[in-house]
Amino acid sequence: MTPVLILPGLFGSEDAHWQTAWLRDHPESRLVQQDNWDHPKLNTWRARLEATLEDVGEAYIVAHSLGCLLAASLAGRPAAGRVRGALLAAPCDLPATDKLHPGRIAFGTMPTAELPFPSVIVGSLNDHYMSLDRLTLFARLWGSELRNAGLAGHINVASGYGRWPGGYRIFDKLKARTHHLDKIPQRKPSLGRAASSAW
């Protein structure tokens, strides 16, 4: 069974967070543990992710908030070839996040390169970490399918998201698509440009 790497964002994912429930519900899942959740540095976090990918061989990614940017930062790097697909929930926008948490994050600028692996972004209409316009922009730049969760905030505990069965269903569909792509010779493993779809 292909491992699933869980990538939390700033401050990590608390016990009530859906990512923690995901780890309990899916035995193939593995948390990519960072040494400092409170002051993330891109190079340090990415080195840990790349080392984990090398250790497991290949994996899916399930990321939240800043973890989505960590996953997106793999574009153009050899480790990206080990990622079979990524579920990116509520990616944060670095300028907005810096206003909310001044001086906490050293992640440079927003990644803009198209992802070389299939990806689905789940975002909302009222996420204070990323506006809908910016969400749509980065879904297009990353070549990700975009799913609109409605008024779901930051898709975190504060927004009422503990265990998240809807995320499991989206992830299962992503995996099914990657298996289908494996059977098509010489086809680029991408879900295409951003497309809005109902929650």
C-alpha cells in the first residue's frame, strides 16, 4: 500500500484536527514531523519532506495550509518524482499569513510552478488565509483541480472540521485517477488546469 504523508501547517495539527484523525483512520499514513512548528523555514521543512520521500520510495501527500505550499515547493526538484498525487486543503497565502502571524514564517515567496504530479485543492469562500481570487489563481498556476467547499473557513478545528470524511472521498477519487493515468502510456500525470466543482 502506497504511504500517505501528512503535511500540517503552521503550529502543526492539534489532536482535534482532521489530519490527526486521518493518521488514526489510515494506517498507511505517516506524519512528516518538523522540529519547529512555530517558526517554519522552507529549506528545513522541505529537507525533512524530501528525506521522508526518499525513505518511503513514493507516496501520496495530504497537506493543510502551509503544508500545501511545502508540497508545491517540490515542483522542479527530483523528489517531486516520488509523489503520486496530492490533496491540498486550504492552502495559505504567504502575504495574508504574515499579516496574521508577523515574523513567524520564512517561506520566501509563493510557489508558482505547475506541479508535476496530480493534485486537488480544496478551498473555501471565506478563508482569511487566502482569498477566493488568489485561491483560483494558484490552482491555475499549479495545474490543480479546484474544489469549492463553500463557507468552510480555513478547513480547520476553528471552522468545525474535526474528522473529515469528505476529504477521504476526495482523496479516494484522486487515487483512482492516478491509477487510471498509470495505464495510459506517455501521458503527463496531471489533472489539468484548475476547474471549479461543487463540494
